[in-house]
Amino acid sequence: MNNFFAVSDIVNITFDVIIALLPLVVIFLVYQAFFLKLPKSEALNILKGIFLTFIGIVFFLSGVQIGFMPTGKIIGKFIGSLSYRWILIPIGFILGFTVTIAEPSVRVLCVKVEDASTGYISEKMMLFTLAIGVAVAVTFAVIKTMYGIPLMYFIVPGYILALSLTKLVGPTFTSIAFDSAGVATGPMTVTFIMSIAVGLADAIEGRSTIVDGFGLVSLVALAAILSVMILGLLYKIKENRKESK
């Protein structure tokens, strides 16, 4: 019976991915026919890439639904049932850091930032900045879940600080920062880390799975914005020192 449901889940995911990618394929074919007119070999390579993307997303989302999410929830419930729950705070930091390093969309963003800035903002610098930011966000999310701290206590001061920093860091880092928020909240973070938070809230008596288990994504997005803006502030201080010399 479990195998039946697993197969049906894969079929549903396949149809969902087809629906998501089909408009992109249609748009590409229309542009190729009337505007781009790329060589056949190049167009064929693009279509091959789209097909490989389709296969990869189906396998990834199937793995997420069958393994990632249940595992995260089991881990959260197990740690939530321990008498020394504080151990989840350093674990949350480590998980946030490693999951961000493994996030494919984060890697793509870091490469593009390095290319666009002609090496001024290095790929490794962006990657570790986002990884540390997300790690801190996951740590705060665990603390919020464990002690029932309202989400607004983190969100409101955080966005006030982010909006204040926009005047200091300039448009370049502001643009990168807000794009990083969407990239950092990718499938790795949302599926695995959020499942742990939900499982933890479910295991702790007096905590609401809905109220205390969710909110992680908003914290990760905020942390990504703040971490990149702080990086921009450090770059600006460095430039000012060079100019003063």
C-alpha cells in the first residue's frame, strides 16, 4: 500500500513539474521561431538542458516528499522529546549553514554575482555570507519554537534595520540582498529545516504546530537580506578607508 502511494506521489509530482515547465518551453519555442533563430545545435542543447532539468526536479521533489520531509519531522519530534532540548540550538546553526552550502539556487546566485561584479564580490564570500546568515536565522527559529517567542519580535526590528541599511549600502548590495532572500529560501531549507521546526513544535507541550512551527522561511529571508547588507556595509567601509589613504 505504501508503494502504491509512493508511485502515485511521483506521478502527481511529474504532472506538476510538466505544468510548471511547459510555459517556459512554449515561450522559448515561440522566440526561437520568430526572434532568436539560434542554430539548430544550440537550440537542441537548450531543449536537452530543459529535459534534464525536468528529470532532476521530478527526482528531487520525489525524494523530498518521500524522505526529506518525514525525516526532518522525525528528527524534530525526537529532539523535542529530550530533556536537554538546548542541543537543538547548535544543531540548528550547523544545519542552517550546511543546507545553505548545498542549496543549488544559492550557488547559482553567488556565481552570477561574481560575474556581474567582475570578481569584486567573490563567489565564496557571497556563499559564506549567506550560509552564516541562514544559520543564525535557523538558530533564532529554533529558539522561537522552543520558547514560544512571537515571530513579530524578530520580523519587525529586523526589517526596520534592513530598511535603514539600504541608505548606507547603496543600490548594488540592496538589489543583491533582496534577491538573496528568495534564493536562500530554496527547497533544501523549506523542506528539511522547516520539517524539523514543525516536528519540534509538535513534540513540545503547549506549543502550536501552526503558530510556533512555521515562520522559519520569513526569518531565513530576513537573515539573507541583513547578511548581504552587512557585507555591503563592510565593503563600503573598506572603500572609504582606501579613499582616505
